[in-house]
Amino acid sequence: MKLDSRRLFTILFALPVVIGLVGLFIGLGHSSFWYDELFTAWVVKSDRNAVHVFSRILTDLHPPVYYFSTYLYSLIFGTGDAALRSYSALAVAGTAALILLTTRRVLSLHARLIACGLMLGSKYAFYMAQNARSYALCLLIGAAMLGLALAMLGDERRRWPRLAGLFALAALGAFTHYFMTFEAVALCLVLALYLPRQRLALIAFSLVLVSLNALYVRSVVNVFAQFSPTHTWMDNDFDTYIGDIGDTLSFLGYKAVAVFGVCGLVFVLDIYAQRLRPLAVSREYSDTFRTGLKSFVKWFQAFEPMDAICLFVPLLVIVFSVGSSFLRPNFNPQNLLIVGPFIWCGCARLYDIALGRTQPYLRRVANAVIAVLIIGMAGVVAGRFVERNEPWKESAQAVQTYAACRGQVIPVVSEDGPYLRNPRFPDVYAPYIYGYYLDGFAPTRIFELTDIKTGKLPSDVRAIIAQRLKGGGCPIVAWSAHTPPDHFADILMPELTATVGKPAPGYHLEKEEYDFYDQVLGADPASNPGFIVVVAPGPKPAKDADDDN
């Protein structure tokens, strides 16, 4: 059987989708849980009582749906690292399935495969598919909302039941992550322009959803949350937004940006060519291009609904995020790309518009370039085999190799001062965040580097370190897996000796570092490795002695 170019490109576009789907489930437990995943584990794993689980959910700032659904999932599949992450992997796989199935009326097979390939090959999906947090579930709910919206637009007979389903999904999403409220409201506003009979219901629901979110924050978060609602690591300034936009493009993948560029270039070439060949582009799009600048209303109404949804929902989410950031900064790539299904389907729609109307030779060239780019994106799967999160697990396993430390207090140095000094912070940091991978091997005691510099080192910590500096017994004087950059251990060791005292004769301080790679396929490890500082026998190595001098 002769393999024509269309079938060939179908195979080429499907290949990265298959690789990406398989890659979702490779190495689920390879990398350590990171900070927020450890909190998720505390919520769902500390005990199996549903009432206790819900009480722990209320200690967080985030809405409850993800946590409680993860708890229910864990009752069936377990609470190990791989089990908790598999929930997110299945959610991303479900997102791809929904894109393939629910957009058939408006996107070609090639376009749908490209949308799935862009998603599965992105660094965003790579991280979130194996992240025991709510982002993957948000992608799934967003794809379902998009599918229902398209079904409503395509069939007038069952709009009201589908609208009810859309409202239910929007409410579910809003209580999964606050950014889903932005996404749901943006989608409702765009739909209101195309569905006059449902317009009032869409606008009213948007107002109700925002009010419910505000009521939840006021009556639940402000009352029960044990994190500070006002403290955030995000900033609200121009430089931060510029940096976040760059990080967003990185999460999407620069090859994905190139795919957008190829489709856009073909589209522009088509518009230019149609002036010489009027039949090369449909009259509908030709008129839209020329009259759009004259009247915003006519320009908007000339859009196909799918085009408007995929363009304006992400734009409105950005507007809502930036606007609300004046109350509390919330704009970052992880939150913004919850709207990813709309972005990826928007690229797919641009593909259909551009390549569906161009000349065959240009279509084949563009398809070949896009296929190479998307297949190249599938190489992200190789990142499953490297340690990509902070080394909580690896460093905890190293602590356990010191048999003399079993049952002994392990001093933990931290720079999470805003949390540690906040009386509302839940009592989980030492016993669960750091103790999770120790699995009962030893208790921990937290102190800060600033405690040493300001002379406020707790007396019990000082006594433990002073005893261990004498040599013998448990040698660990400090452990950290969540550190500032630039080799924090090198700063800590001289501060310890200056404040507590030098090791006994015949001993020296020695660091053991545990690297991780914060880039998916980065050649160099991150600049903030986890570490253990131990009192080691023998003279200090010459290199370290030279460094001290």
C-alpha cells in the first residue's frame, strides 16, 4: 500500500503523542517529592480518617477539591510517591484524550495530534504530570470545559443541560485552584457573546462564582488556614512580569513557540498571496482581516467561536491575574498555564486555518518542519531519569546511613523564616516535611542560619552541635534539602565554628552534597544542592584548608 503524505504526517504527528503518553508513567517515584508535594503527603497520609484529612485541608490556602480527591484516590491506589503522582499522570493523559475527542468538530486530526504533542512535550506537562499538586487536575477540568463549550456552540438542541454541566465543572475547578475561577469566568464571558439566550445565565454564574470564591477565602481561609494569607514569594512589579512571561514560554517549550511561528508565517503568506490569488483564502477570513480594525464589535463577531475562545480566554486570564495581583500577587507560569488546553488548541486551530488554505508544496514543507519540532519535544521524556527535585529523599537516605544517629536529634538548618516564625504555621515542618523520608529514623530540630549570625541559636541546638564537635557518636551537625543558592553549606560551616566552637583535635567539618537538576535536560546541576555537614575524623583535606585561608 502506498503511503501518501497525509498518512505519513499522521504517523509522524502521532509518534510524539504516543511517546509522551508512555513517558507520563516512567519514573513516577524516581525523583524526591518537593516542598509542596510533601505538604500534600501530610494532608492525605498522616492518618486515614476522612474528618482529620479535611481538617488538615483547611489549614492550607488552596481550595479543597484536589486534596480530598487525592485522599479518595489514595484509598484505592496507596500513598507512596508513585501512587500519589500517578493521579496527576492520569489527569494529563485524560487531558490529551479530551482534546482528541471533544474537538473533532472544529479541528482536523493533524491539528488535534499537534495540540496533544505540544502539551505532552512541554516542560509544563512534564513537571505537572508527576507533581502531587492540583495543576494536572486543573488541565483536565479545563479541557472538559473547553469540550462542553464547543458542544454547546455546535448543537442548539441540548444547550441548557450542557450549560449546567459547564457550570458544575467550573465550580469544581474554582475549588480546585483559584486560577480556575479566572478561566471559568473568561470562558463564560466569551460564550455570552455567542449564546444570546444563555447570556444572562453565563454572566450571573460568573458573578456567583467570584462571590463564592471570595466567601470561601473570607470565611474559611482567613479563619482556619495556618499559613499567612498575606505572605507570598511572588512579586508584583514590571520586571517580575517580564521574567514570568519568559518562564511561561520556557514551560511551553521554545520548539512549541516555533510551531506557532511556522503556522503564523504560513497564515501571513496566505494573506499576502490571496491579494494576487483571491480564491486562495476564503472570503470570510479575507473580510475579517480587512474590517477588523474598523470596529471591535464587528471584528469580534467575525471570529469563529473556536478562534475567539482560544484567543481571548488566555488573554482574559492574564488580565484577571494581573488585576487581582494588586490585592495579592498570583501571576506566575505555573498558575497561568492552567489555561494550557486553550493555548494548545489555539495553535492547532491556527494550523488548520493556515495550512488548510495554502498551496500543497508549502503545506508539505510546513508539516515536515512541525513534525521535526514536535518529535524533538518528545525528547523531554529522557528527563524522567534524572533527579529533578530538591533532594529531600536522597539526603534523608544519606542521614540514615549513619547508624549512630538513629533516634538522635538531627539539626536542620532552614531559611524558611517567614513560615517558621509564623505562629499559624502547622506543626509539620520538622516532623513531616523533613521527617517524611526519615520514616521514624530520627527526630529533627530546626534552626536558621540567621539564628547563628544574630546570636539567637537555640540553647538545645547549640548543646547538640557542641557535643558532636567533640567527635564520636552521631556526627551530623546540620542537614538541609531546601536551601538558597551558592553552596549554602560553605557559608554555614565557618559560621558554626565561629559561634559554637571548632571540632576537637583530629576532627574536621565536612560537607556531603546531593545534586539535583532543576532543568529538564540540564547538563549542570542546580546551584543549591542539599547537604549534610558532619564531624569527620582525620585532618581537613588540603583543598578545604586552603579555602578557609
